[in-house]
Amino acid sequence: MKSNIMVVMLVAFASLARAGTPGGHRADVGLLVLGEWPDRGGVVVEGRWNLAPEDPDAALYVTGALGFYNWIASTRPPQSFGWIPNLDKKRDSYTEWKAKVTPNFDLGLGASFKGYTGGFGLAVTAFDLDAKKVINKDEYTGGSASGTKVGVYIQGGYEVPIGHWALCLMVGYRQSRGAADVTMKNAKSVETAASLKPVDGPYAVMGMRYRFQ
């Protein structure tokens, strides 16, 4: 009789202990590479706090990230886009700019389910921007601006678990709200102006996250 009671107590204790053991993870930290194109980008350190650590298949995150990267943009169409109307004229008149982002802060929410992951939030971007403009093959240079812009981002992808680690692959879109005004001059000191968004467009993210139980 006593042995039966002992067995029941041990089974009950094991069940309670298992129910109280988190099935997922409490938090993770990732070192990620952000690329606007294969030859442009930088690095991001991101931390995520899981609000549902007991679930082994899903997570709800509060996220924060710190990033340093370059963002390059141009209104000049690539050579391969031969279907664009008035292509030669658009190649003769365009604007190009590069924003050095030092740094970028992200604060947002994220979620994952069985490997699929995504998130969105606010981005605060400190930037130094350099620009040039070409008007009918006449080049205007010296455009520069610096400051801080608030923007938004959204991203999604997949994570491959490797023990306490996870390989993260994501794509996203981020945009600075509001534009930076720059003034440029040509060889004859004639001025022209442009309003440019420091960050605006798609990007890709790849890296590793370490999970804390």
C-alpha cells in the first residue's frame, strides 16, 4: 500500500515538475549581418525577450537592436532594365546618395512559430549622408546632410535551430520618415537641391542567435 502511494506521489511530482519547466527559451541575443545588396550593409546586434517561454513551438518577443551599416540609393536605372520608357534620358539625369548609419536603434515586437519568425517596430536612425545629382549629364556634387530620423521597419523569415543556437535568415523593409535636404553645385557653381530619405527600401538579414533557457 505504501509503495503504491509512493509511486503515485512520484508520478504526480514528475508531472508538476515537467509542467513547470519552460518548453521554449526565455531570451536570445543575435549577431546579424544586414545587407541592402551583397556589397552594401553592416552589422546588427539584436536582443529578444520572450513573453511566452513555456511554449516549445511559439514565441512572442519584445525586441531591441543596435546596428551600424551603409545605405546606398540611386534613381538611375540599371543597364539591364531596357523595358523602362525613356531609359536613356533617365540615365542622363539621376540622383545617387549614400547614408552612413551610425548607429540605428530598433525597438519593436516579434513572434515566431515552428521556425517562422517576423517582427515590426520603430527605428531611430542617426546618419551622415553624401549625395550627387546629374542633370542632362551635368554633374552636381558636394551634397551632404546629417541628423537623426525616426522610421519604421518590418521583417520576416525563418530560423534553423542548432542546439542552443539558431541560424536566422530574414528579409525586410525599412524606411526613414521625412527627408534630408541637400544642396549641390556643378563646375560652374550653379546650385541644385534634393530631398532624400536616408534609409528607404528592402534588405536581408543573416546571422546566429544564442538562446537562453
